[in-house]
Amino acid sequence: GSLYLLTSVGVTIYRRQYATPTGSPPGGAAPAEQLENCFEELSDVTQGLARHLENFHHLVAQYDAAEVQRWADNRSFWLSQWKVANDHCQFATPRAGAFKKDWEQLAAVHAELREIEASYTEELRRFGHDHAPAMDRVRARLGKIGKHLTLSQDSQPAPDARDGGANSTDSGDPRHE
């Protein structure tokens, strides 16, 4: 996961530094190469979001402040990738020509990725506000019960020691077996 993240960052930095304008301006027909570059960049952003969202179930299962901070940091990184892809590809700019439909589809994918991320983030916030405190209370109660049970078991003598062994079924005499 982190190796891919570093590779993705490296590719993004490389693309920023060595990007060369190609083809016609955004309003005109876009060449196939520009479309392919934007397709690849959006594919990277999609994979980045998938990796980011993989951690969602960990946060819901155990709402940990440190884990939430990592989620927020990863979210910021992903949002920056998403914005850079838009800056490079200008998805909102209407296109004409042979690739018009492809550009429209890429623009729709770009917008939908943001909607998916926003939905997950909103669910996490709702969980953190509405359900995490209740889960903390449940865990605290279970912890108290567990301590009480442990203390109760530790304070009770062993079964044979309680009655002095008088009720033991093992008399040591092989005839009673």
C-alpha cells in the first residue's frame, strides 16, 4: 500500500515537472495522447481512492483518534491528487471532436470519485459523532464486567478446598471407582 502511494506521488511529481503541452487547446479537439495521459492519471486517482477507502472498516470497528488522523492525512493526499488530475486534464472544459464522448466520460468519473469520497467521509463523521461514543461506553462496561468476573473468580477458593474435600467423589479407594 505505502509503496504504491510513494510511486504514485513520484509519478505525479514527474508529470508536473516534465509535462509538455501537446495537441490543440482544451476547447478544440484533444489528441489521443492527451486523452490517454488523462485516462492514466484518473486511473491512478481511482486506485488511490480505493486504497484510502480500504481503511474505512478499521475506523468504524475501532474509532481510534490516531487512526482517524491517518485517515485525514490520506484523505488530504488523495484530494490533492484528484485536484491535480483536474488541473492537468481540465475535465470541466467542453471538448469537441472524435474524443468528445471519452472526455465527457472521464469528467463524469472524476466527479463521481469526489462524490464517493465525500459520502464515505460523511459516514465516518456521522459514525464518530453518533456511534463512537456509544461504542466507547459499551467497551467500558464490558471492561468493568470482565474485571469484576476476574476478581470474583480469583477470590473463590478451588472447589475441593471449599468443603475440605468432604464431598469429593475420589476417596482414593480403587473399589469405589
